[in-house]
Amino acid sequence: MSSDSMEKKPFLRKRLTALALILFASTIFIPWVAERNLTLTPSYFWSFMVHFNWLEIRGWYILQFIFHDDWFFFQDFWFKTFGSSYRYLTGPSNPYGLYLGWLLIFACQISTLVLWLVHLFKPAFLKKDLCIFGVIVLPLVSLFLGVYQCYVQWEIYYSYQPQVFPYFGFWLAVVSVALLLVSFRRAPERVSLKRLKTRKVALGVFLVCVLGFFVVNELEFQTKVTKLMVIRKPVKTEDLPRDPKLWEGDFNRIVAVANVFRARVSDNNPKYYRCELEVPVISYTILMVTYNSMGYHAYEPTFFRISKYALP
């Protein structure tokens, strides 16, 4: 088949596009992220459920190790039930917003398939440009959210890093979206979308990303997807404590930077030139590098806890 004949076919009726969307639909039923901690068997994360393998430790002098594998679906996975019931976290708090990203991924997956089916069977129901734009943008957003979700699950831990890595479903989604983009590039519908100026689109994406950065930080703080960070001024131990007034200028600078990243002060010790922040996970590494570059010593505290609850 010549390239000219291919370009005359509507975008969503090409075989390449149909194949790409079938592959994308199949990724709903394949795990996107795997996570291995104390157990040999990883936990697997879909957009709407998790197969969670965890280790329960009982006792103090004589420890008893009990392996569990549980399944959580929809609301129990996305919202507070899963995190708070099994202490699936690291330090002093149990974030109940850690898995909200999976809800958004699921919404993007379903919306993509709905737009595709509507455009195929009732093409007059929605404007063509809107359908094409949705079919392209929503899968890309789901990939971005998949990377974000993998990152926050990796970053949330204290003191050690578990093995959190993209799984087969995510890479299959990458392939399917790449096929969609290749097909879209050869489609006549692409001409209608060229009416939007590149500069306006780029500026719009930049503004959305900036706004999204602040929104995500605030949402993470409100849903307790946070970690504690200790910041102190490098001073010899034998020279402490000191006059608290000498700490005020440094503390004001630390708070000013923290406000940009929507972090909050959880503890302040002026005599020892030390404070503690509760930081949204998405900004934790950036904020730590920022404080260290300012001449402070920023680090994460170490927690060690053994109890009857699940250990991540």
C-alpha cells in the first residue's frame, strides 16, 4: 500500500492506529509498576488494583515472620483504606493519598477508549478534532502519571530504597502510544490541528506544568504524601547551644524556600540551629539539593520500627 493511499484514510480507521489502541487497552489489565521490599515476591500495581505481598513481624524477643498476599481493588486501593490499614509506609505517618495517581491513570485509560469507540461508531457525536486531540493527549498523560507514580513510591521510603520499577504494562503502553503518534503523523486530521500555533501550545504547556507543580505539592501535603527533612546550620557540636537570635535570619531563609515547595515547618530548635520540615515527596530531592547548595546540612531522619503491622 502506497503512502498516498494511507494518508487518505481517516486516522482512527487505520490498522496501525487500531493496533495501537488495542495494545493500549490491554495495558489496563497488565501491571504497570512492581515493587520488591522485604519479601522475595514483588507487589504488582495496576491502575485499578494491587496485588500486595507483605511481611508481618510479630513479637520482640522471639520474632515470628508471617507472609501475606492481599488484593485491593478500586476504592480500597486508591483511597485511605489500603495505606492506613496495613501501615504501608515508612515513618511516623500513613499517607492516604499515595495511590491517587493510579485513579487518574485509570481515568485516562478509560477516557481514551471511550473517545475512540464513540468516534468509530458515532462519528457525529463529538467533534473530530476533539476526539483526535483526546486520543493523543490522554495516553501521553497516563504515561506521565505512570512515571510520577513510580517515582513517588520509590521516594517515599526512609533510610533505604526498595526496588520500585516500571513493569511490562507500562512499557507496552509506551509502545502503543509511540504507534499512535506515528499513525497520527501520517493522518489528514493532523492538518486541522496545525491551526494552533506552536508557540502558543508551548507556552500553554509550560504554564500548565508550572501551575501543576504547585497543585501537586499542595495535594501531596494535604493527603500526607510527605517526608520529614532535617535542616541544620553547620556548627561544631561543642559550640552549641547558642543565642537563638543568631538563628532567626537562617530560619527565615529556610522558611522562604520551603514556602515555594509547599513544605511546612514541623519543629524548630533555635538554640541548636536546627529545624525540621514536612516536605511533599515530589519536591523532596530538589529541596534537599537546594538547601545543601545554600550552605546548610539537609538530610532525612532515620526511623526504625518493628511492630505487628506490615513492614514495607
